[in-house]
Amino acid sequence: MAQVSINSDLGEWGLSTDSGERARLLQSPSVDIAPKSEGEAPPGGLGRGTTSTLGAIFIVVNACLGAGLLNFPAAFSTAGGVAAGITLQMAMLVFIISGLVILAYCSQASNERTYQEVVWAVCGKLTGVLCEVAIATYTFGTCIAFLIIIGDQQDKIIAVMAKEPEGAGSSPWYTDRKFTISLTAFLFILPLSIPREIGFQKYASFLSVVGTWYVTAIVIIKYIWPDKEMTPADILNRPASWIAVFNAMPTICFGFQCHVSSVPVFNSMRRPEVKTWGGVVTAAMVIALAVYMGTGICGFLTFGAAVDPDVLLSYPSEDMAVAVARAFIILSVLTSYPILHFCGRAVVEGLWLRYQGMPVEEDVGRERRRRVLQTLVWFLLTLLLALFIPDIGKVISVIGGLAACFIFVFPGLCLIQAKLSEMEEVKPASWWAMVSYGVLLVTLGAFIFGQTTANAIFVDLLA
């Protein structure tokens, strides 16, 4: 690939020796990447990793699938039925895959190994800072969603263990939602979030994969052989309006967002080539699409328009197969929260050190105190918000808008900047097509983010 001239002024804001540290901190938990140095990288691009093509496919699938799976039946309901939901996902998948390919192209051009470093190098200081703030906000919001998911699943499990009927008016204080979420968070999540390093990523990934596939299997089985007490509400056949279709986009973006961790995966491959990467992400997204569609279609047809934003909440509490699915989701979320917090904390740390103009090596003495303080503030804020925002649908909508920025806006800006920086005297038709496509990506992402933000603000004000 021809090297393009890009914005490589990394000296702004005091960025110097801490860039490698932030790259190490923010690399994908599932990927092992060799350190980057000028002598290691060959002239044609980045150094070779150890991940095979098949391995890269499964890592991307693992990064894509997660707790967002629970919201896809509600997304089909919001979009206006099965046909509208499938059409919307297929249309968005084209842009999702292209964004992953663009990031790989820009990673090779900039010789950077993480998402935020690619944006910094290609688009410059302002966009790089906005990207890092967006990552921190996204991980913060996802941590809130994880705590809400824990509370939702615990409510159902506790109801079975206490043998309480659905919708019981009074219950003991120790079964109160706020108490159970707080107790679980303090006992399990906080201790796992404080350490500087996280060595349990492989176990978390395994739990996430098992839990995701088990939930999908249960939703499909329950649709084929439904329980007698489960009767679907109205099954929508067409969207109520175009706005309703667009309202389903944030959930789809949240589900398919694996772009932040995709750059390290690309650079971990034995042959990090854009063409090979295109096949990897296409295969991975098709697998993820099959899982999401199976859950979305069967969950929606089982409950119709009455499906809960968290599909597992629509099933009876006493259903043991579903109870196992809830336990899997809780275990997955308990180990996923510290990983998301780890990434968000590293971004905050990088922004703080850059603002101070201080490399990591010169501030090791105060690192532990600052890390503990950052962790406590992050943990307490997410816990408080989760306790008073019981509707996960609202949280998914907001962070889904941010996910649209990672999928559309930043890759689009990178493509535009990379092409503009080529500075060719005679620009072929393909050059204009790439720039136009970049503009389309930015526009689409900005629209989804703007609509989501407007809905979050004005709907609450009207309510």
C-alpha cells in the first residue's frame, strides 16, 4: 500500500513518550500485540503479529457480541416488524463493514495500533481529543447499562428463590433492587476494577461468548416451543413512521460496535493486509448478524409489541432455562464491567497527563493514588446513576448514539483526511468517490447521534 502523508504532529499538548503506554493500556483485552518501535516495523507497514485469519474472525465476533443482544427484539419492535428490522440491519451492515476496513487502511497509513491513536495521527489534535472523550463517555455509559442489567436479572432470580409471585407489592429489604445491585457491585465489581492490570480477560471473553450463544438458543427454542402462558401482543408488520425506524438504529449500533477494538486486532494478524482484513470483518459481521437476527426475530415474534427492552425480562421468573441464561449474563457483565472501566480509566489518564504535559514515566509515584481515586469516582457515579435509571432502554439509546460515532463519524473523518492528504494534482474518479463516501459516513453518524441526543433531552423534558 502506498504511504499517504497524514497529520503526524504528535508533539501538541505535550504528547511524547506516553503514547506507547496509552496504546498498551487501550489495546483489545483479547489481543496480544508486540511493542511498536521504529526498527521493528517494515517499510511497507506495521510489524507482523501472531493471530491467524480464523483467529481474527472469532476475536472480532467476540468483541461484537455481548449484552446488546438482549435489546434486539425490542429494536425489531421499534423498527416496525421483522421485515423492517432485517432491512435496517442489512443496510447498516454495509457501512459497519466499510468503517472497519477504513480503520485498517488508516492504521497502516499512520503506523498506529489503536483506534484513538489512528484518529489522533490522521485527523489531528481536536478530533483526537473528541475521540478520547467519546470513548470515555461510551465506556462510562456502558458500565451503567451493565449495572442495570445485573439488577434486572437479579430481580427475576430473587423472585424465584423467594417464591414471590410476579408483581408482588411488598418484599423484604434485602431483596430490594437498590440493595442487591449495590451489594453485588461492592463485593465483586469494585475489587476487580482497582488493579492496574487485568489478567482475567480470557475468562471474561469465554463467559461472554457462552452467555451470548446460550441466550440466543433459549430465545429461539422458546419461540419454536413456547410456554402456554406466553402469548404475543400485536405483531407489527410495518413501521409506524420513518422516525420509528431511525429510533432502532442506536440499538443496532450498540450491538455491532467493535470498531474501537478492531484496530489492535488488525495489527495482531500475521498478515495485516487491508484486503485480508476485509474478508475477516465480513465473515465476523455475518456471524454476528445471524446471532442478532435469530434473537431479534424470535424474541419479537414471541412477545410482539409487548417485548421488554431486555428480552429476558419478558419471560416468566420460574422458567429454569431462562434463569440459567440470566445467571450467564450476570457473570458475563460482572467481568466485563472492569474491562470497560479499565479502558475508560486509561483514556482519562492519558487526557490528564497530556494536559499536564507529563509523560507516564515521570509520574509513577502518584499513579496508584490517582488510579484508586479515579476508580472510586467512576464506580460510585455509575452505581448511583444505575440505581436511579431503571430503564435500560434509555441508556442503550444514548450510548448507541455514541457507538454511531465510532462506526460512522470517526472512520469517515479519517477517510476524508487521508484522501485529502494525498494531495494529487490529478484526482481520479475513485478519489472523489472515497471522499464523498467519507462525507456520507460522517453525515449518517452525526444524524444518528443528533437524533438520539435530541430524543434523550426532549422526551424527558416532555415527560
